[in-house]
Amino acid sequence: MSSISYKSAWKSPSNIALVKYWGKKGMQLPANPSISFTLDNALSDTSVEAIASESQSGISVELYFESQRNEAFEVKIKGFLEKALSAFPWLNNHHLLINSTNTFPHSSGIASSASAFSALALCLCSIDEQMKGISDPAFFEKASHWARIGSGSACRSVYGGFNLWGQTTALNGSSDEYAVNIDDIIHPVFKTFKDTILIIEKGKKAVSSTAGHALLNAHPFADIRYASGFKNTELLLEVLESGDLDKFIQIVESEALMLHALMMTSPTPFILMKPHTLSVIEKIWDFRNQTGLHLLFTLDAGANVHLLNPESENDRVQEFVKNELVGYCQNGLYLCNAVGNGPIKTH
């Protein structure tokens, strides 16, 4: 007799933070709020099959990434699942078979953990509903909570559009425990924003985000950073509602540079930007000064550059990318994204 099994599959996106999450407390709680928008083409496609096992006691997981068994990922996923036992006790007697693929390079500073853990959390919540035979009215809130436990920024990827994570007096209903969607306050100019990701370096970054967060605990500028994160969240919420593109540029680029300045001034300093990262930033500033267009950049914890711009200016921006920036990309690689609609359930 074949074992009883349950299966779920989700395609879940990465996101790009505008106000950065860098520094945490407690169990994956943010030291300051963050705001991001979800991408439409940078996806993790993940399926989870939970196979009943009467003889099993404890977590059992088998993970294939890009069709190859990945034992290093299995160790990380097992640690996450052990934390999730309180919500999903059936993990103790079900073997998990996980298959996942990405549409973009992982571990290179494009928030691959955000798409990966949001997809996994969504699959677990779907299987939980199947086992219970009921629909959970707080499904996405629960998925956001558990995605956060796997990777902080993943909690923002269970929704489409613009999302905020972290409790702030600037937004009713905000929470450190899970992200909330803020699309109802977003000005139309931002809802069709484009994000062209320039792959400056495809390989794995030198320092993991987990290690980077830990270094902030003893950072001489930590308290100043947290205060600025709260203030920039408040300011950006106002900008996202008003549609002020000039203020948007100032806040978002300042946040990106502050993130990397914190890395470079850590007790154990490290630099994730590369020479081509800096060259691209200078090119963007020159282009903006010359044209008056609203092209800006942001960075995650890596060397790659996200070019952000309104949809109305995208033809000229893409021409600029092809003529001036593609030479700075590894093997000429760049990825075109826009504000996305969020995860898609495929099974």
C-alpha cells in the first residue's frame, strides 16, 4: 500500500527593499521597519510533497535545487522546520520531498532566500490546510510569519505590490511578526515601476546576510541606523502616497548607500560592492543629471545594481542600459523586472 501524501507548489517572488532591513533582535525580528516591492520575474518555483511515515520520529527532508540534491540547503531547511514544528506538528511524521528552481542566480545578493522561504512557507501552509480540511482566513499572515523565521525579508514576498515589515507608528496594523501589504496607499506612478537588475557578479557573495546582520550588534553606528530606518520608513510612506519622485530617489539611494557603509564600517569590515558597481552608480548619476529622468539605483547585500524607473521613462532607460551599462555586467547579463502581483499557487 502506498503511503498517504500531500503536495503543494508555489511560485514566489523575490523583492527589493527600498528602506533596508539590516539588523535584528530576538527570533528574526527587525531592528527597524522596512519597505519593499515584489518583483515579477525573479521567482523561486518550489514544490513540497509531505509523505506519511509511521516509523519516522523527527524532521526528515530531501531537497533538490535545480534538479541536484543539495545537502547544504537541507541542513538549513531542517533547522527552519524544527522551529516550525509548533505550527506544523505533522512535520514529525512526514518525510518532505522538496524541489526548487530559480529564475535568477542564488546567493548573489538578489534576495534568493526571500523567494525560497516565502515559497516554502506558502507550501507548508497549503499542506496544513489540506490536512485539516479547512481554509485559514489568516493564511497569508501565517505564511508571512513563518517565511520570516526562515529569512527576514521573505515575509515581504508572500504578497504582491508594496509591503511593509516592522512595527511603526506611521502605519496602523504594522507588525514585527509579519509583513503587511500597503498597496492601498501607493500612488499610481509607483505601481508600474520597472526594476532592471544588473548582474555585476553572478557568484556567491563573500559574506552572508546572516553574518552581516550579526556584525551590526556591535556596530558603533547601530543606534543611529535604527533611528534613520524608522524615520526613512515614515518619510517613504508619505512619498509613496504623494508620488514625489525626487524625494523617492533621495531616500532610496541614501538607504542603499547606508547599507553598504554599515558593512564597510563594521567591527569586522567587508565590502560587497565591486569596482563595476561604483562605475554603474556614477553612470546613473551622470545620466540623471543630463536627462532629468527619474532613474535611480538601489542595492541589496551584494554587488549587483537594481535600476528603478517609472514605466513612462522605460524606453530611454533600456536604451541607456544597452548602450552604457551592459558592459559592466558579467557576461552581459541583466534581468528585467517590474512591480509584481505576488506568489502564484501552481498545485
